[in-house]
Amino acid sequence: MLALLHTSPVHVPVFDALRDDTRPELELRHLVDEELLVRARAEGPEAVAHDVRARLREAVAAGARAVLCTCSTIGSVAEASADRIGVPVLRVDRPMARAAVTAGPRVTVLAALASTLGPTAALVVEEAHRAGRPVEVRTLLVEGAWARFEAGDPKAYARQVAAAADAVTGADVIVLAQASMAPAERLTTTTVPVLSSPRAGLAAGAERVGRR
């Protein structure tokens, strides 16, 4: 069983649909804790490390063979907890970052939350160094988009993110830092590759479950 740690309930049907489409045999268990993101935005990701580990242990107690954290803001904290948890803990955006650095050195990271920009940019740089590739990361906050998401208007949110991606210049690849931004990928018209995290992240999680 693969457990998924979310900070928004909107991700549950997204990952269920991806599982049904790509890995119908995979059992998923969803843990949703919105307060983790609220506190991480206010106090920094490390402030919620203890609570993140508590949720991860809850997943293991329920039988998880691996855990996928779908929140980019707390992804590094979750991933760093793997040694204490006893099962693999993956961040959903790592496969996306790995793909981004193979697309070219100029990577633009888009996020609707400022708290996500730093962790995602750092992850892209980490993957570039690991691959021995040069990288230049630019970050762009899609101002006002998160308010649309919080207001329950995901279509307007996706349109605004897509418009921001289409306006990017001087990039070899565009990274949509948050899993919630994935629907914007298919709305873009830019010729620059646009990457989102849910599909590749779920595939990585499923692969780790299969190893154990």
C-alpha cells in the first residue's frame, strides 16, 4: 500500500484518478492535514517536522510500504524523515525536478505559494548537481492565484497559472511547483515544455512499493 500525505483534500480525487488510469492494482491511503501547510507557510517547513513525522508514522502503522508527500512546501521535511520512519518517503516533485534538468539549463519555477518557491528551486539545483548538469533557476510567483484556489475556483486558478506559464520567456523548461497546478499544464500554449508533478510522482511511489 502507498500512503499519500496531502495538505489539501483536493488532491485525493486527483491521485485516485491517476491510480485508476495508470496503476489500478495499487492500493492508496490518503492522509490529509491542512494545518501542516498553514503552519509551514507562517513559521517555515522545519516548524512542522515533528507533526510530519507523526503523520508518517500513522501511515506506517496503517500498513504503508512507502509514503508520497504531495506538498512541495513540506516535501523536504517529509523526505528527510525516512530514516526515522522505516519505509521510503518520497516527495512528489523530485521526478519532475529530475526531468527538468535534462530538458535544459534554464529552468523557470512557477508557484502560487511563495513558501514553495525556495524548496522547489533548491530541489532543481540538487538534481542538476546530482546529474552533473549546469542549471540556472528562476522563480516566479503567480500573484493572486492561490486566492482563487482557496476560494474553490480551481478552473480560474488553472487558467491563471497557465497564462503565467505562457508569458515566461528565456526558459528551456517550466516547472509547475505545486501538485495543485497540474491542470494548468494542458491549458498552456507555450512551445516550452511544461512539467507537473502528480503523474511522475505517483509512478515513483508505486515503483518503491513494488520493491518491498
